[in-house]
Amino acid sequence: MTTIFNQSGRDLRGLRHPEKRNRPETPLQRKPDWIRVKAPNSGAFFETRALMREKKLATVCEEAACPNIGECWSKKHATMMIMGEICTRACTFCNVATGRPDALDPDEPRHVAEAVTALGLAHVVITSVDRDDLEDGGAAHFARVIHAVRSASPATTIEVLTPDFLRKDAALEQVVDAAPDVFNHNLETVPRLYLAIRPGARYFHSLRLLQRAKELRPSTFTKSGLMLGLGESREEVMQVMDDLRSADVDFLTIGQYLQPTRRHAAVDRFVPPDEFDGLAEIARAKGFLMVSASPLTRSSYHADADFAQLRANREARLAQV
């Protein structure tokens, strides 16, 4: 049996997805040509990986098995995943380990800031596992990380991709008060599929979280993402777009769901690139400031360039008013 280790060398064998052991296996489908990527082999990729190990940092790039890791790390772009590698949720689409998390690392904010400085990041994306075990869901820790990065690298713009902070009073306010440049929370899929795909989450709570973030700090960009290929209908995707616009969300990402293991939710279909193009055109017509839609699109994919474009788009729209 292959042993799986996390960033600090902890053996995750048997912990990766214990809650999924009783699920029936689903064969992994062969990926179409348009979604295949090359294996990473650049020097910059290995330098980025070494830095993450040195700072004892987890990244969603590795933990979620992102297909874009080779491209992004070769450009020294890494998405930090704070509060450990073990999530308290058991979403059926996600490759992050589920179980009982470790205590928060008080040095993690400093380590993230040091990594941002060492990589020379103009824009950083900071995400996390769900921490339902914490009274505030980890909101104060998010704020500490934001403040540490601001102090170490004032010119770096900061994007946070947060959990839903379900039943965590005043958690969202702590994160928004720390003034990230982008507040991101992914809806992931359409409401009908939540029980199967995000069983621990609530669609309208997530939608309200995004709306409330914009209300609390209107200057902060809000962002959310969808996965396609889980069995959603086109009409359902259109409704989610409308819901997000009603919540005044600025930026929408749409990507292809990829099944991590046989125990995860099956891929219903692989959506062709031209369909993503059509959805992007519709989303722009609905009023999103920015849309990124392609089979390989992920929340943090090309996030630096997208942020620059997002800011330019807002300036252009304001100039038209």
C-alpha cells in the first residue's frame, strides 16, 4: 500500500478519506484530450515545493490534486492552505483529508508571510480546510495571516478563499475587517446537488455569506466558483449565475469537475471547451465584472493576472457611469 504523507511528514494513510470507505467505487473515466496536462519538471517547480516544505506550509495545489500545479508552481505561484491538511467536512468532490484536525500553528501566519516574500508574489491566494471544531471556524487565524502578509509585503494583494463559517457568529466579520482585496467562497455546484456533493453545507447560507461580505466592505471584490460535470442542468447553472448576481458577486469562475479517486463523486460528463466559452459569454451579459471559464479553470488559476483585469474592469465600468 502506498503511504501518503502530508507537508510535515505525517502519515495520512487510512486518514485521507475514512468516511468514504463504505461508498461504492466508481470507475475513473478517461480524460479527454482538452483536459490533459504535462507532468511538472521545471526547476522553479521544485524550488517552490522545497520552499513549502521548508516553511511547513500546506497548499491546496497538492492537497486537492490540482491539475494546474505544474504550470503554477513553475511560475512560483502557490495557493497557501492554512489551518492544517485535515478537514472536518466530507465533501464528495474534494481530495483533502477528512478527520480530526491538529491544533492551529501559531507560527503559520509568519511562515505564510515569509513564503509570500520569498516567492515575490504580487498577488496571493490563501485558503483553508473547514474547521468546524473551532469556535470561530478559524476566522481569527485568517485575519492573523492577512495582517502578517500585509506587514511583510505591503504591495502584495490578498485573496482569501474561505469556508462557509456555518453557525459561527461574527466569523465573517473578522475576516472582512482584515481587509482582503478579494473575498472568495465557492458555491461549487447547484442547490439540487448539495446533499450529495456538499453534505455539510447549505446553498443559501453560502450565497448569503457572499452577499454579506459585499455589504460589510463594498470595496472588496467578491468571487465564487462552480464545477461542471456533476449532473447539473444548464437551467440550474443559469439560476446560480442569477443568484450570484443578486448577491452582487463580482467574479465567477467555472471549471470542470475531476474525480480524485474511485470513492469520490463520479464525473457525469466532460464539458467541452466551447460550452465553457458560451457560459462565460452569458455570465458577462448578466453583469459579472470578471468571468473565467474553461475545463482547467480553478479558483486560484491565473489569479494574479485575473485580479489585475478585475480591477481594470471595475475602473472601466465606473468611468461609464
